[in-house]
Amino acid sequence: MFPYDRVEAIMEKESIDNNLLLVRLQQGDEKAFQGLFKEFYASLCLFATHYLGDREEAADIVQEAFLKYWNKRADFDDYRKIKSFLYVVVRHACLNLLRDREQHSRVSEEWIADSEQEFRNQVMEEEVHRIFNHAIDQLPLQMRVVINYSLDGLKNSEIAEKMNLSEGTVHAYKKEAYKKLRISLKDYYYLLPFLLFVSR
């Protein structure tokens, strides 16, 4: 687990012009909303699935959370507050759904009322995945495919076979991708374990 305050500090360094995006969102710009949705949807679904264990239910809750934000978009004066709002709304909806399930008696109240620190840790973990996956998405296509296969646990020989490449080419792609990721993630020192994994 990584301290939540590290994530907050790092997020301030992101290159996205959040102030401009915030203004566009407040004005009801649908393209800006689509960008926000794309940025956080996957990590919010993963976050909700941790609670519910059901991807479809998680996706429904996340979509409802975005709708609630959209109806209140003019109330937000800080881009970071949008992220916090979405996570809090999703968490509350998940807990309410767990309470309403027929088997709710088997869900302990102590677990339902988990600590604020645990909630922050979960949010941080989703942010780590979001940041890392965003960096991978910026890689050239072939490198991106190689890295994703590597993250799925495939060996160089297996990747080479799937992509009809030589093992040497796969190794070269991984080496170059590692260099690019190391540069783009230089401020995100806590992602070092991921970089070490993909460089193997």
C-alpha cells in the first residue's frame, strides 16, 4: 500500500490542463465529459468490483455516478473534487447495494463501515493502475501489444509466436518500451515494480 498523500501530490504534476477541462465541463461540453468518462471509467469499475464482485453491477453503479456528477457539474470549482466525488458516490452506492442484498446478514457491519484510510488506499491503488495504463496507451502500437502480452504473463517466445516476430525483436520492443515508460513515469517512483516487471 502507498500513502494516499503521495498520490495527491503526484496528481498535481499531471500534464492535463485541468483548469481548462473544468471550465468546459461546467459549460456542459459533452466532449470534455467523454474525456472525463474515459479517464476514470475503468478504474472506477475496478474499484466497485472490489466491493461487489460483479462487473455488471459495478458498471451500472459507475455509470450512475457519472450521471449524478453531470447533473451537478456546475457545482465543482476544482477538477480534483470531481474525482473525489465520483469515488465517494460509487463507494456509497456499493455499500448500499450490499446492505440491500438478500444475503446482507452475512455482510458484517464492521466491514461495511470500513476505515477511511482503507478507502483511501483502495482509491490510490486504482490511481496507480490508471496512471500506468495511460502511459502504456501512449506507446507505439507494436510496443504496446508486446507490453500488454508481457503483463498477461506471456514469455518472449510466446509473444513472438502470437505476433509472428522473432524473440530478438520482442526483446528489443520490450527494452525500448521500458525506456519510454521510465521517462514518462519518472515522477511516479512508486510504479518502479511495474517497470521492473515489464522490462524482464
